[in-house]
Amino acid sequence: MFLQLLFLFPFVLRASSVPIRPTLTFDEFFNYVHIPSISLSPNGRNLLVHTRRSLWDSSSYDNSLWLYETEIHTKILITDKLSESFKPKWSPSGNQIVLLLNEKSNTNMKNETKNFSRSFTSQPKPEQHIYLYCIESQRLIPIPIGSEIPSIITWASNDSSLYFATIQSNPSNDDDHLNNDEWKDVIQHRQWKPSDESTIYHIHIDRKTPLVSTTMNIVRNVPFTISELLFSSSEQKLILTSFKTVFESMDDFEIYSINLDNTLSLSRLTTNEAFELNLQVSHDGKHVMFLMSGLGSSKTSSIITQERLYSLDLTNGQIQRLAKDFAGNIREFVTRPDGGVYILGQVGTNVQIYTQQSSKKHTILHHGLDGTYESISLSSSPHKNSTIAFVYSSYAQAKEVYVVDSIKQLKSAKVITDENRLFSERNLPQVKTFKWTSDEDDCTIEGLLHYPPGKFESTHLPLLVLIHGGPYAPSLNQLQLSAGAWGSLAATDGWLVLEPNYRGSPGYGDQFLDEIRYEPLTRPGKDILSGVHRLIQDGIVDRNRLAVGGYSYGGFLTNWLITQTTNFKAALSGSGSVDYASAWGTMEFPPLIDYLMGGFPWDTSDIYAKQSPIYQLDKVRTPTLIVTGEVDIRVPAGQSFMLERALHYLGVPVQLLIFPTEGHSFRNNPWHGRIKVREELKWLKKYGHQN
């Protein structure tokens, strides 16, 4: 026996010497570095990386732009004041980069609190700039462009020529009497509002002189705000997309072109009830490829679809769908020098890389690691194997940037950033997919289960159902840590976290996506309750320790669920609606409600009433914490006030937190997101474990 123990002793000693990684702390969670975009130079030698991190001392964010050398992985800081509103773009030669800085006058130009503000106060108009960064000199050069705010920029055919569009910063004044003594400061809605007009300029840059000089000319004015702007050298056209500051009609979102030989000609290239986004010109300049996601019409039988890929022929205007055989959701794409495309396609909880050589070919899956690929970028080398860069993450791997010389080497891609190394040194929650069938119709539903560290596949755990928003923003196999995606932190705090991809989630087919129409709360709500029931049946979850929460559409569903059952001990309602008739009348994107409900409030009043929790709030017994942004007009704060007042009158424990200056996305002050999650965890601790 002694010899056996002596023989075993070295192995025990060796096992005990294996380091145990510490669990993630609350402070560490909020120091996650996000990577909003990357972009490879035309020759593939350099890579632009945009990083975003919290600056706690200044209650702001650091948006830095880095220049990486892809072979030796050295990096240079270009600026730590990058504007989030515009993705930097390489010049045709790859020797220069055009970008915007986060100056006071153009900070967050597309931020909802500025873009969709209902304030009509005129603001001072300081000098605006675009900036050029020279690779050789490593200089950042300001180019003055006047007082109008630049919104979007595109290179022309060479490094000395740019086109850009500006946002009209003053309210429109079509009627002369608006500013006279008769009306004083009274606003006539729809007659005096922020202008939707834009002006397109061409700018020529002469760098041969000691000081950079420019020549700037107006190309033309257009009667809408421009969200994307591209240049086709082969067709000598500008391609642009329109949008309006108040989203009242899907007709406001279309693709147009301007023939530069006749700038008076503005041609509309699309006519549909859909969003066209992520436009890219093919390498031959003859096609524009874009993603399209539509809402259809509330008056027809058309259905909403997952995001699809299309190609528009600039020579004849014909539109062709690409990747027809791909049944999932196309999240991103990039054009290839050989005429094909790389596609980032979502099926279930994974986003993988696919290729299609032409519209007549099938899409091909390139087997990488399970997880989520995003922000894919290619060099424009005509060689078969162009350099490829992308951001990758999974349940257990934080986001970093990777580079590979060939798609065939995808699994052996080299990581070139080290922004989130801390998270590889922590004992993160283990995650697995979980499937169940809906009690309503036996439809298969999938979700993610986050287990507390050290308790993988344990039983009788407390459950937090954390519901994604959108409803078209599914939970994915990625490590995305933020104030809205904090399942990992809740699991670290001891909760089993279920993130359900209920019906209405993309990645499971068009029918699955559209089955919530006419039942936008009841059907996904039943899917979620069926999942909770299954976890209880299987003994995984303690039925006496259940909680539910979500933000945006996740808040919509939370508000509905607490009217259907009293089993949840605690609820977290983030920017959720309770009355869809008033939400339709006050939110900045009413077509979503119109479509989901099957019509306007006076057309389908029975559906609006059935789906609105306001008429069933007397059934609520669940203590509820409510959070909202003060200036949120995606889901107006008034909806949260209504919920708080009702629960207060009913004697249900309730607290409402209002975050100043924040819109729907909580992007103005990092402390706000931190406080939000801190108080949500405290609410769960106070009410969620009660028997």
C-alpha cells in the first residue's frame, strides 16, 4: 500500500501544480475591447484596425485607428480620436487613407440622438475637415471643407480625387413665414424639421505644393440624406443610397446613381420595400453588390426575409440575386478580384465563410473553427490567393484580428492583435447549444446555455432567460461582452443563462423568421416558455429560481412574459414597449410595428390589443427593474414610464432607471452601461433566489 501511494504521489503533485485560472471580475468584463472594423490595403501589406474601449476617467470612449504591417505584425497609432460614423478608406494606390476625426461638430454624426433628434434649435457651424493619412510620411493632414458636416466619402479614380456628401445642418425653411414674428418659436410639424437634403462635392487635392491645396466643386444636391456613396470608374457614375431622418416609409431607402457626364441626371435603381446596405462595387466597376433586408407590405402577403445578397448591373439596371442556394442569413460579404464573393453566412449560432464564384455556381463552405467570423477584408491583388483578414471569436475566445494568405489555410490563420488577451487567462463560463420543441406546434427552437464556471452540465441551477433584441439580432457563438450582452457575467455570478433564438431570429430559414407576424409577442413568448419548461423537466433548472430579462425586443418579450406567468421571481425590462399603438405613433421606425401587427392600429386593432402587455399588467406579480435611455426614440422612454406607473399602482416591486443623454444604443457614456448591469445583477440577487 505504501509503495502504491509513493508511486501515485508524483502524479498528484503534478496535477495540483496545474494553475487554476481566476474567474472574470465585474471590472474586467467592462474592459473588453471591441473591434468595429478592419480594412486591408490593396496590396495586403497593411491593415487598418479600429478599436473601441472605455475611458472611465473621462466618461467617454477611446476610438483608435491602428496601422498594422501584416507580415511582421508591427503597429502604428494613427489617431485615438477616430469618428465612429465613418469607416476609413484606402486610396486606389494604397498610399493614403481618408478618415474623419471625432471633432465636436461631427461627433457621432449618425448617432440616433443627433440624427433623429426632434429638437429644432440651430447650432453654430464651425469649420469642418476630412483627414488624409500618408503611409510614407506617417502624417495626418487636415483638409478644410467648409462648414457643412461630412457624412460619407469615397475615393475617385486616383489618390488626388475624392467625392463626399454633407448633411444639411439647418432645419428646412420652405415657408418664408416660419421665421417671422407671427410664429415666434412655434414649430409646425412636418413643415419645419431637420433637412433631409444632402450636397455632393468633388474635391481635388494637390500635394505638390508646400501646403496641401484643394479645389472643391458641387456635383449636385439630392432631396435625401445619403448613407452610402461609391464611385465606378468604368461607368463614371456615383452610386448612393438614400434614407430619411424619420423612418416612416420603406420607399425612403433606395439605391440611386448619378452619371458624372450629366450630373443633372439622378436615376433611381431600386424600387422595393427593403433596406439596401453594405454596397460594394465589383472590381470591374460594372456591378454594385449589396445586402437587402425587407419588411414587405402590411397590405400584401409578402414576407420578411433574412438578409440576402444581390448584384445590380450598372450597364442595364438588372438586379440578380446571388447565393440563392444558401438558406441561412448573410451578414456580410466582400467582393473578390476574380469576380466572385466571400460571404459571411449565419446558420444557427455559427457564422462561417462561404464563397461563390458566380451566380451560376453553388456556394461553398470553407471549414474554419466553430464560432463567428466578421469584418472580412481582402487585398485587391489579381492573384488567385489574395490576403484575407477577419475578426473571429467563439464562446471561449475573445475577439481578435486574424490574417491568412489563402482561404484553404483558414484553420491556421495567424492572430495579429492582442487586445483581449486577459479573457484567455480567465475561467470563462462554458457554453453549449440547447434545443427543444415548442409546446405550441413542435417547431424546433435553439438557444445557448451559459453554465457557471466549474458547474458545466450541473443540475438544479438558478436560471436567467436573457432574450436578444431585434427581433433580428440572434444570439451567436461569440464572446461579445457589453451592457447588452452580459450572459457571461451573469453565469460567472452563478446563474445558468439561457439565450433563446426564438421564432423571428435569423439563421433558421425565412419561414422561421416570419412566423412571428401577427403574433410578434405570443409566438416567440411560447417558444421561450417551452424552453424553460424543458429545462425544468430535465432537472437542469430549479423551478423556484427563475428570472427573465432582455433589452429592446428582448424587453418587449420580457414585458409580455411576466403577464403570462408568475413563475419568474425577477424581471429585467430594458427599453421595452407595453402598448404598441402608442409605440407605433411615437417611435422613429413605425414600419416595423406596422408589419409585425399586420397593419396600422385602426386596421388590426384586435392584434394590437392582444399583443400589448398594457391590457394584462394586472396579472403581473414579478418584481421588475426597468431601464431606458432618456432620449431614446427607437423605443421611446414613455413606454417604460407606463410600465413603471402600472406596476407601482399594482403594488409590484418596481424600479425605473433613466440614463441621461442616452439613446437606444447606450453609446455615450460607458458608466451608464456599467451601472445598468450592476443594478440588474443586484436586482437578481435581491429577488431572483426567493423561494
